[in-house]
Amino acid sequence: MKSLQNLTDPIYNADYQPTAYDRFWLRLMNDKRDLPFIHLLTLIHLTVFPVAILLFTNLLNGWIWWAVAVVYFYVAQFYFKGRFGLMFHCMCHRKVFKKPYQWLHTYVTWIICPLFGHAPEGYFSHHMGMHHVENNNEEDTSSTMHYQRDSVVDFIKYFLNFIFLGVINTIQYLFNRKRKKLYTRLTLGEYVYMFFCIAMCFVDLKATMVVFIVPLLFARLVMMLGNWTQHSFINAEDPDDLYTNSINCINTAYNHTCWNDGYHIIHHIRPGLHYTEMPAEFLKRKDEFASKKAIVFDGIHYLHIFIYLMTKQYHKLADNLVNINGMFDTREQAIEVLRARTKKCYKPL
């Protein structure tokens, strides 16, 4: 186990001097701390966006097309995907653009999101309209509660359930709660995107597969893997407790590329908190973390945790577990708690 060390995760750099390009965008934005989002979107428009269009043209043929397609897929889906997906997550929680320029958010939602496997409106409706309302409890259509969370078989069941029923269940959830705007947006986005992909298959099947369809399936796998890991450790005695139905990952390079997404407990406690404020918020609440025996890992991220869970390497999880204020007496006790919190659970009556 590890003691709580100094945090190395990103915070706001007040010394940064905006360029002329930055100053143009700052006139359109609500918060100068979101300038890195503009930098990322600019890079995507200079690289991913034009090559995606190029793959649908007749300018490339034969092996050259496939060579470009392979490089494109790697850059878009392995280099940019996480960065973009978690940036869009932040954009859903906090409005980046001022009211007259909200059309820019709509543009990102409908034009850029599909390049990374996100059907328009789907992420916002599911995440904001359902997941943060239910916080992984039984009414959450992506809840991990009823699965054995160190089981490969159960993860496959979880993923297949989401692929085939996730959208339908979320629409039904929103409909039953009379959240008309959200279920309309979700339905519209999913079906428009589905018919768009079908139509584009008749234009160029292989380009549509590379640019739209495979990224969609890959994105849903990545999102479910992430949600599974973020909510793998649940205190069955109180699954409503936000400190003990999620985890934090600190001091990891992942937080630098994905906007402190490792601070998942903090995010559920304060969903609208800016990502640069999360490390300080965590330190402010460390005594509460200790009293609840909240699960915090140092130096590893969700993919590491997922692999350790699937291979039942609890000793490696314990090696990277932060023993805040000495909340665990022994390594064995920590492993026992980790094992107990991965078991299937149901909300007490």
C-alpha cells in the first residue's frame, strides 16, 4: 500500500500567457481554464477531420488507401479518442461557450462526436439525464451493481446488455420520468446516426466502417470498460454512498491527457466542479475518504485496474492502494475489503 503523497495531477496554470489565437476564442468562452479544449479541437480539425473526408474521396486507391486508413484509425481512436471523449464529458457538465455561441457545442455534438464513436446527443442524455441522477444504483441503466466485477464472463454480459439494450433502456428510463427533451434528443440522435451510417455504406462501405461504424462499437466498449472499473468497488451495505460506490485514481499520466478523469469519486460528489479544481477538492475531503475507506489508487489508471480485476491480481491492486490516514491496519485487510466490494450487490430494502 501507499501513503498519500503530493499530487502531480493537472491544475490551472495561472502563468500561461494567451496567444492572439487564444484571445479570439476567449471572447466566445465562459472560462479561460477551458482553453486547452480549444487547442485539442483545433488539432483534431487539422488532422482527424480532413483525413476522414479524404478517405471518402477517390484521391486514394489500393494499398495507399489502406495505409492511410490504418494510420488514421490509430491516431483518431487510440491517440485522440480518450482526450476528446473526456473533453466532451467536461463540456456536457459545464458550458464552454457563451450563450450566443452555443451553436459551437451543437456543432461538436453532431459533427465531431461521430468521428470518435459518439452518436449525437446520446452521451449527454445518458450521462447527464440518467447516470448522474442514479449514481450507478439499480435504476441506472449502466449500473454495475448486479455483476461480479472481477469476472470476465460478467463483464461480457454487461457489455452485450449495453450494446443491445442500453439505448432502449435509457430512452425508456427518460420517458417514464417524463424528461421529454432528453428522450427526444437521445432518440433523434441515435436514429439519425443509424440511418446516416446505413446511407454512407452505399457511398463507400469501407470508409464508413473505418470512420463511423467501428469507432462506434469501440467507443461503447471503452465507455463500458471505464464505467465498469469506476464502479467496480461498491460497499453493498450502502450503495448510495458516493464515497464507496466509485474510485479515485491519482498521480497518473492518464489525468494529464484526460482532464483529471481519475477523480471519479470527486466527480460524483461535485459533478460541476472544474477538472483543475479536483485535486484540491480531494485533499480537502481526505479525512472523509479515510473514514469511509474510500478506494483511491496511486500511479495506475482504469485500464490497469480492469486488467488486475479480470486476472484477480488483488495483490497488485493493494500495492497501488492509498492507505489514507492509515485507514487499513494491514495489507490483508485492504485486500479483503477490495474483494468484498467487487461482489454482486442489491440495494437493501
